[in-house]
Amino acid sequence: EVLYTAFASVPELLVHHLQLSRALDRLKPNALVSFDTVDRWGALQGEVARKARLRSVMIQNTAVDDIVYPWPLAMDHLVVGNERLREIFVASGADPQRVHAFGLPLHDEVLKAGDERLQALLDRALQGETALRVLIATQPFVQEFDYNTALVEDLEAATGRLDFPVEWVLKPHPREVMARYTALREALVARSISVTLFDGPFEKALSAAELVLSRTSTSLEFAMLGGVPGIAHLESYPADIIDRLDYLKSSVTEKSFDRDGLRSLLERFAPNNRHETLHRYARTRSVYLDRFFPGQGRATQRVLDLIETGTSSC
């Protein structure tokens, strides 16, 4: 088993080495940029780039587990989305000077739009709008327990005791079957609940919401970047999951653990409290962004600096 683990991917690595070397010989690039390969593939790419005397940059667009990585950095530079990822790779042995946590290029537009979206929410709250639009982001769970249905049931119970209207926007995960939520929406409407079913991009769904409700989805972090407050409803969840996710550990994401707790959090968005709640959220969001996304929407330019010159101001 040890030998298989060590050598099983060798043929694929040899083919990748050949393909990459041929591409570099033909194209004669000035730099090599790779995505999400902090493993043996990244090690190979970094070595090929070094032999070809090319600047090399790896952009880690996806989340990673908090484990030890045997090849934490073979490329010249590694760009990660937040400080936690930087700490993981540095703990694995990467040179701290070569791991950059100034955010990701894909975050830049989201952050910019988020600042504008949050200001729009503040303006609407000052106008005295009464209905609260809640975006429910479901997840493709594999557990036998139906967390998504339970989330909907808990929200229905919590909103039934509020003295202001709540409009629901159901946003299923792309890997879920939409027909299931069509039937669910019909059942909710039959119980006089205002529900819209949304199957477009999550960022567009954010523009129709003043609050995002989910379990542990990265949609909560995306909502924070996009300027919309979030609640993680964690009833029946293992307690240690909070410590594994920055956007749950931080107060930037509110957390409820039962229906009463969820109702209490929703009550903070009552029309007479909404502007104050959003204003407080804006301050908390700013602190979180400074800590975990210090690029503040300038990641694209900083990645470009790494590619063009091999240096960065962050």
C-alpha cells in the first residue's frame, strides 16, 4: 500500500511533465501560473518552471484542509484567499515571504460590489422598509438526517412569531435537484409564506436579500464578501466545526443553535432596529476583512505584480 501510494501517480506525472515541457518550449512564456495544485502536481510544475528559469505563481482558489502538506510550495509564490490558509501552508514548511494572503483576484469584484450592496441595505433601512428578505442557501448534504428540511422548518417556526413580514428566497445548491425545492415552495406558499425559488448565480441572489441563512456553507463567507449579513443555524451540528471555519468563528457570522435563538437573531432586523443592526454589521465586516482579506479588492494588481516582476507589496 505504501509503494502504491508513492508510485501510483508516477505515469501521470511523467506525462504531465512531458506535456508541460513541450508547451513551455513552444510558447516561450515569461511566467507560469497554476491553480489549486499544492501537491505533487504543484511540485512538478514548480520544478519545471525552475529549470526553465521562469517566474512561477500558484493561485489557491479553493479551500484546503488544515493538514500538513508535503509540498507546500514548489512555485516561486503562492497566493491564498485569507490568512488562515497562509498559516496552514507556512506550518507545512513554506517560506512565509513567499505565501501571500492579500486575497484572490476572483474576490476583487465581489468585495467592490459588496461595499455598494451593504450601503444600499443601509439606505433602504433608513427609508423604513418593513419586509425582511431572507436568502436560504441549502447544501448538498450526504448525511441521512435532512438538514435542509430541518432548516426550513426551523425558519418557518421562528418567523411565525415575528411581528414584521419575512420574504423567503430559496437558493438550492447547484448539485441539488431543483424539482424538490419546487414542491417545497408550493407547500410553503400554500401555508401563506412568501417564497421565491432562485436558480441563478449566488451573487445575483444576494442582490435580492438583506440576510443569508444557511448551515455551514461557504455561501456565508461569500455573503460577507458580498456585503450581506449571514446567520449559521447550527442546531444538531458538532461543536468543533465552528473552530474549523473562520467565517463561523468570527462574529461576522451570527450563529443560532435552536429555533428560539434563530428568532432572536431575526428580531434584530425588525424595521425599527434594522439600520442599527446593519451599521453594527458593517463595522464587524470591516474588521473581518482587515484580518482575513487584507487585499481589500486589490488582489488582481498584486498577482499581476508577482507575475511580471516576482515581487509584491504585500
